[in-house]
Amino acid sequence: MVYLRTHPQHLPTFLTHQRIRETPVHSGVCSASRLTLDDGASIFAKTWPSGPAPNGMFAAEAAGLGWLREAGTVPVPEVLVALPEILAMEWVEPGEPTREAAERFGHDLARLHRSGADGFGAELPGYIGPLPLDNTRGDSWASWFAERRLRPYLKMSVDRGALESSDLASIEKIINTLHRYGGSEPPARIHGDLWPGNLLWAADGRAWLVDPAAHGGHRETDLATLAMFGGAPHLAPILDAYQEEWPLSDGWRERIPLHQLHLWLVHTAAFGSAYGSGVRAAVATLSTGRYG
């Protein structure tokens, strides 16, 4: 482990010559493995399944992990190796979700968000799943969210046939009224892709953040996406603890579908029309709510 910290470029060579035991583990769009070193220590490694990763993908993830880790709030794995062909970090032993871990996570997430950002966006272009993420900075959340998080994936979804022209019209209507949705808060330091699968419940009794699309954004985005795809375990205690630490602005529950809309559009853009129902449900809720 010490050697890899000082010579990270040698990890691909070690793997090629089988000096490290490799055990596949579940992952998302990347291939992932648990690597066991000669001294028995383990690290977690990600590679792109078909050749080199898209340009800058692992560098952006490493930078995001480091930026979140700097806040010293929610635990985040330490990056050990960040090369174009492989990203490796400390191994976090999985555990079971508990109410105590959830409450601690809620407090820590609020502290992470409160540590802030220099603007909406990030220094480096990023990725969310397999798709590029435009992190060009902006000062106004409403216009930034519209142009960097909604319109690109809406266009991609329509161009690929995953959404219809009627979806385009209804979402454009929401985009044109984004200034109503409470964007006056300063930029928060957010994970950016915090669906439940990117919250790792560890054996140390804490919840860790993994696979970020980290940037300066609206703090409600992380909380909204935690409720997607069945919701994180112990979601209610997470939200209650968050509210104790840093209360949310009035009307935050009604804004949840708006913040989820970005991730739904990413899914239609990347994976097709099967996720169109999620997009339409979010739009329907927003159209009939206080902001409709």
C-alpha cells in the first residue's frame, strides 16, 4: 500500500503480471474489483469495460472525491491511484444500514453541504454515469441548473427517441419558470449523483459517499435523489437529522421532483425510454403543485 501511494503508475503493471489478487465486485457502468495486495491489504479499483475510460473520467471522479473528503464530514474513500485507465481507492468493508448510521449521516451531510463551493459547477468537466457533465461555473442557480443539468439531457433524450416532443414542451415550460423554485441559497458542496446506490453502508457503522459527480449545487438535489429508486434505507431519520443540523427552506418537499428531474433525464439519455415514466411523473407532480 505504501509503495502504491508513491508509485501509483505501477498498478496496471502489477495487475498484468498478477502480483495482485483480483476479485470482481458489483458496480455500475464501470468494471470494479477488490484488489488484494501481497501484505493482505485491499483496495477498490475501477476500469472502463472496453478499453480506456472516456477522456478525463477518472481524473474528474478523483478530484470530486478529494474535494468532498476535504470537508472532513461524511467519510469518503481516499484515492490511491488515478490514471486514465484505472482509478483505485481505499477499500471500505460493507456493512448493514442502521438507524444510528443514518442519523449520523444526516448530520454529516448537512455539514458537508454547508462547507460550500466557489460557485455552481466545478473546476473540471465531469461525468454522470456514462455521460459527460458540463460543470462550467455559474452564479445563478436557476439559469445554471437549466443550461447545465436539464437542457443537455433533455435534448439528448429527445434526439435518441427516449422522449417525445410533448415531453420536450412540458419540460421547457418548467425550465422557463425555474426562477420560482427557491434558488436563492448559496452553492453547496454536493455529491451530485446521490441516488441510494452511491451511499455505501460500511462495517464501521457509518455511511460513506462513493461514485460522485461532485460540484457546487443546490443542497436539495442530494436529498431529492436519495429518495429515488426505492429510497435510501432509513431515509426519514436521515432527513430528520439533516433538518436538525441545517433546516431546509419552506416548500422543499414540493421541489423534490424538480431536483430529481435531472437524474431522470440522465437515465433517459443514457439508457432509453424505459425511464420515461419517471420523467413524466416528475413533470406531472410539478405541473399540479404550488409552482405549476
